[in-house]
Amino acid sequence: MEEELEMVFDMAQEQMESSISHLKKELLKIRTGRANPIMLSGIMVEYYGSMTPLSQVSNVSSPDAHTIMVQPFEKGILHDIEKAIMNSNVGLNPQNNGEMVIMNVPALTEERRRGLAKQGKSEGEHAKVGVRNARQEAMHEIKKMKDNNLSEDVAKSAVEDIQERTNAHIKSIEALIVTKETEIMKV
């Protein structure tokens, strides 16, 4: 019984940490007014008939706080990269100079900052749902074990442990959201 309980704890912990790591990745994609190559991480480019991530067909860099440069490994796909960036809805206007694609990252307006902060909160809520789902699964497993001769005291202790882990992960998510919101709203 003790080993099964440890497996339930480990599974819940792993799912909760997975929700937080996913949140961190999503928050990196939200722009803060500074140029960051991660802003283009989800863009796919047509390369020899198949959709390929931008980072696999080019070198993406940020030489300063307001510019992103994409230098393709093959100059023949320059227009495909430009088209993919335009169609990606990242809010950047690519310019092709024959060698590379250059994008200036415009300063964020107050309204856009609020919208991005709201988007960050939304991602945080999704992460909280993931943590709560992990808690619910763990509670369900503990209830099953309780029906299969797990003592009342051990079951109660296990439920409290899962709730403590949940609370800690929710606090961590809230801290990440506050940090990102502060970063976005900073002019």
C-alpha cells in the first residue's frame, strides 16, 4: 500500500510540475516590448514540401532590444520565411534585404500591454486547471485505495499531503503570472 501511495504522490507531483513548465514556455512567447527570438518559436516554414520549424531552417537572433533578424541557411527560402512570419499573427512586419529577414519590434501601447497581461493571466488559469486536475486524479486514486483496505488515518494524511502540494504549485503559478505582468506593464 505504501508503494502505491508513493506512486500516486509522484504522479501528481509530475503532472503539477508539467503544468508549471508548460506555463513557463507559454509565458516566454508573450512579448514584453523587447525583441526576443522566442517570439518566433512557433512559426513553421514550408521547406521542400514539408512544414519545418523556423529555427531548423534559419538562424534567429536579436542584435538589440528592438530588432529580430532571421538569416536562412539557404537564400532560396527567404520569401517563404517572410510569408510564414506575415501569416503567423505575431504582430511583426518582416522586411527582406536579400540576405536576411529583419523585423523591428514596435513599442507596446498601453492597451496592448493590458491585453498581453490578460493573456498571461489566462495562461496562468490554464496551468491552475492542470494542477487541479492532477489533484483530482490523485484524490480519486486515494479513494480507490481507501476502498481497498487503506486505513482512514493514512488516507486522510495522503489527502492533506496532496492538497499541500496543490497549494504550493498554485502559489508558484501566481508568482509567475505576477512577475510576467510586471514585466509587460513596465515601460
